[in-house]
Amino acid sequence: MNNNRRGGFIRSSLFYIIVFLAVVGMIYGLFGNDKTSSKTITSSEFIKALDRGQIKNITVQPGNSIYNITGTYKKAQTVNQDRGWNVLQQKQRVTKFTTTLLPNDSSLKEVTEISKDTNTDVTTKQAETSGFWVNLLVTLVPTLLLVGVFYLMMSQAGGKGGQGGMMSFGKSKAKPSDPKDNKVRFADVAGAEEEKQELVEVVEFLKAPKKFVNLGARIPKGVLLEGPPGTGKTLLAKAVAGEARVPFFSMSGSDFVEMFVGVGASRVRDLFENAKKAAPAIIFIDEIDAVGRRRGTGMGGGNDEREQTLNQILIEMDGFEGSEGVIILASTNRSDVLDPALLRSGRFDRKILIGAPDVKGREAILNVHAKNKPLADDVNLKMIAQQTPGYVGADLENLLNEAALLAARRNKKAIDAADIDEAEDRIFQGPAKTNRGMSESERRTTAFHEAGHALVGLVKSEANIVRKVTIVPRGRIGGYALMTPKADRYNLKYSEAKEQLAGLMGGRAAEIAMFNEASSGASNDFQQATGLARQMVTAFGMSGKLGMVQLEGNASVGYAETAGNRSYSEETSRLIDEEVRRLSSEAFDDAIEIIKMHKDKLTEIAEALLEVETLDEKQIRDIYETGQFTRKVSQDDNDVARASSFEEAKAAADAKDSESEEQYHDQKDDDQQASDDASDNSGEKGQDESGPKSDEQSTHHDDK
């Protein structure tokens, strides 16, 4: 984008330079050509030429207390030209001349008499009344043209297309959105219910700041929204502004930095000044890591423009009080690279992690994006949500959009399950290669390869479920088996990791067991298996030889901080390679054992794939159990997940606070009751056991 802007600036500047040169040439052509055919001579030279009969005609015109005389020679005269920028032409032939005479009778009489004697035509003109204004206009027009061209060039250099110009470099590009135009509400943001509850206080403060100020409360000055791309950080910020009905200033982190030093800091000042004038308001800085990266890394110099911009942001966030009603929302994918001064208390006080939604959140997101799309009766959004673990809001929106495009292409009036299934495959691996020529032998090898994945996944199904297996070629692959977790998983156990490795080795194990020959179709399987095994050894501490240490995978340590060096020795590197090979070999042995025990099931699944090319979860399980195909059935749970509104999110937050307060009071009452009981018991023991207690203490004392 910066390259396009720079290229456009160069092209536009070149255009205005050409216009400037054209204007100069035009002016020179209009007002400079007369000098090439006319010569200014003295009065005596004029009298001599007139007396010699060299002049054909003259024109006399009074003006400014003198007589202006112009005339034409009978023959062109050769005159010497003054040296200037044109050094090639030293002499010039002219046919016209100009001169002046003093306004007295003797001079006019002399000219008149000589003209009669030489038969020279004499013409008189009346004095010009507007000569001053004509001369002024002739002088000002070229100057105004030059100033106009220069102004346009500088305006274009200012990046404003002539609006604002050079003086607007330091102005913020963020324009406040009208609260009436912002229609986004909490009900439009699905899959982030807990995050919305965290932002309820921000909305309440913007609506009624006195409620908090009177109690001495300080609302967080900044809220940092962190999460992977596509999780709805920007949408959530717009929803906060929409619920609070306040102006919304939005800028990207890269919008602050320009090619001129000091522009970023000036734009920060202007942004905060505008927000204070429109308070209560929200400032949203998207991708703040573009200007908020940790300082002192040695990149860009100590006086870098980015660091100046960051310094100004830090100053502005400390420069206004919470009662002014300006709250900063910022989003980033990498909070670990932000400067610590930006994350300290008093600046970005609250950090909200917006991760990938769970199955309920995915279903709610699908329901939001399916509002304006006609769905067929066989579409089950709950089942789609279960089949798309790891998908974020942008991915799910893209899934339904691709399904709508496919349905329109097929001239359907509603989106059915086949469209969504095909859209999922297109997003996952690309469009189907129906024209790819595959030999029967290669097709059969692919079928048994994918059947091997499915079979091992069915046998080792404690953690994952085989959702789909297909041999339809897509992109660079000839087929794939889709295995997803049974439920949303946030931790990976050792047994689950071993199951995943065995499932990845199922394709190669089936090839060896059926054809006694390996193919290159397992290369992607090995890539995934090697990555998982290496994580188990270097990051998860699942290796007995290396122990419970983290050697790789620390996302908070950047490449520049480690200078690209490994944090372990060559011996440790050798052990890592050995452990990765061991885990892969054990997984392959497990897959081979499963394939040999259920070879008939492998053949049945492969033959079914050769027949229909794609099998879903129910069909695979039925083939494994009965050898027959069955139709799909919908799930019994009919509860529809949806996004909560602001009122519902506020009620949930209040309920959570009330529950915590009740638990606190209940615990306090229990502690008080226990304390009272202990006091009563100690009093009784003191009366009944005073003698033995004294003896015991004495005994201990004596022993001591």
C-alpha cells in the first residue's frame, strides 16, 4: 500500500512538473516572441534611420509624458543580441523597432518633416487610458499561474489530493463516526459473551460517568483487545461505541507514521484533542503493535519516528483524567511485543483476550451470519459448528458466503447441506480438480491411504472423531481425512497426542500393508507428525530423555532478542532428533498393528470410497460396524445458540458479581460460625482440662 502511494505521488509530481514547464513555455511564447523580431533603439538612431529612408512606417502614441514610437523597417536589419542563456545566437535580423521621444514641438516637427521628405507613413494613436491595468494584468497572470501550479504540487505531496495540503500532515486522519450511523450492537457480536461482560462497565461509564466518579472510581483509561485475526476485535469495539451511542474515532497503527519526521506525534496530539472535544468518545487504534513495539531493540535508531509516536501516545494517555470521558480501545495480535510502558497500570489497565470461539460460540456466529441467507431444511448449524473447531468469526462468515455463492452458481433458491459441505472443502483445500487425470492404480492407492487414516481414527477414537474422508482431488492433494476433537480442547494429553500421531501414520501403514510399497502421498502427514512430535519433546515436556523443560516454542522471546541462536547444545539437538524419530516410529507401529487386525474393514471403507468418493462420519461408522451405508440423522438437541444483547450481557455480569458476593458473605458467615464454635469449645476444655493442660505444658517445658 505504501508503494502504491509513493508511486502515485511520483506520477502526480511528474505530471505537475510537465504542466509547469508547459505554462512557462506558453508565457514565453506569448510575451517573448516580440523580442525576436523587434529592437529597441535610441532617439538618435531613429532619426538617422528615418533620414536615410530605411523606415517604412511609424506609429506615434503619447503616454506617460513621452511619445512611444513603433515602426517597421523597409529591409530587415542585423543587430547584435545581448549575451544571455542562448549563447549560440550572437546576431539577429529584425524588422520592427520601438523608441521614445520627448514631448516637445521641435522633436515632433523634425520627425514630421523628415517623414514627408522620405515618404514615410506616419500614424498617430490616442493615449491609452488603461495601460497601467493592462501591464499589471500581464505581470500578474503568469505569477498567479506559477503560484497555482506550485500549490497543487505541494497539496499533492501532502497526500490530501489538494484538500488540506502540506499544512495537514500533522492532522489526524480519523474522522468521528456519527453515533446515529453506528448500528452495531452487542447482539451482532456472537461467540464473545464473556468478553462483552467485561466491556459492560465501559459502556456504563460512557453513558453515566457521574455514577462512577461520585464513588471515587476510575474507569480504565485503555482496554487492549488481544486475539488471533478474525475473532471480531474491531467489531466488538464498534459494538461498545454503538451501545454507548458516542463518537467513534478509528485509526490504524500504521496511519500515524509517514515519511516526514514528527508527523506521527502530531497526529496523535490532534487525535486526542478531537476526541476530548467530542467527549464522551472512544478512540480505537487497530493493530497498535505497528507503533507500540518494545523500544530499545536496536532497530530503527534511538530517535526513530515510530518511537516518537509511541512516546506521544504514552504522554496523551497519562495527560487526561478518567472523568473526561475518553476511553482508548486498541487491538493487536501480539501483545508480547508491546512496550511495557504501554501495558502498565494507568494506561491499558484492562486486557481482554478474544480467542477462537467454542462450539456454542461458533453456532451463535453461524446464526448471526445466516440471518439474511435462506437455508434448506437439511442444514444443521449445530453440526457445522462441531465440524469447524478452530474457526474464528471471519472464517465462519466466509464459509456461509462461499456456500451462498455455490448455491447461486447452481441456480438454487436456498443453501443446502451439500453447498456448505462443498464450501468447507473449498476453504480447507481449494476447489475440486474434477478434470485431473488419475490412473486407476493411483486412485486405488489414494482410497486405501485415506481409508487407513479413517480406520486408525475409528479405533483410536478416545479424543478425536473422524468427520469425513474423501478421495476427491483438491489443490495439491489427492484426498484427505478430517478428524476433529470430540469437544473443545484447551490442553493436549500425552495419550491424545499419541493417538494423533497414530492417525497421521495410518495412511502410510495402509499402503505398506496392502501394496507393500510406499508413495509420496504421505509427505504432508509426515510434516504434521514431525511438528507434533517435536512439540511434545521440546515444548510439552513429554520426553523421558530430555525431561520437563521447554526448549522451543516460547512465543514471548523474539528472534532479535535471541540473535537467531538456539538455547540448547548440539547434544541436546541430537537427543531431540532421536526422540522425534522414536515417537514417529512408535506411532507407525501402532497404526500397522491396527491395520493388520482390521484389514477387512480397511478394504470395505476403501471400496466404498472408490464408489462414492466421499464418506461422512455416520457412513464411515456404519461401514465399520455393519458394512452398510446409512443416511444422515440430525441431533436431538434443538437449543439454538445466539449472541446476547447488551442488557443480557449486563445481567450476566451483575449475576456473576452477585454470586461472588453471596459466596463471599456465606464464607464469611461460615468462618464466623466456626470461630464462635471454636471459642465455645475452648472455653469448655479450659474448664474441664485445666489441670492436665498445665501438666502437659510443664512437661513440654521441662523436656525443652
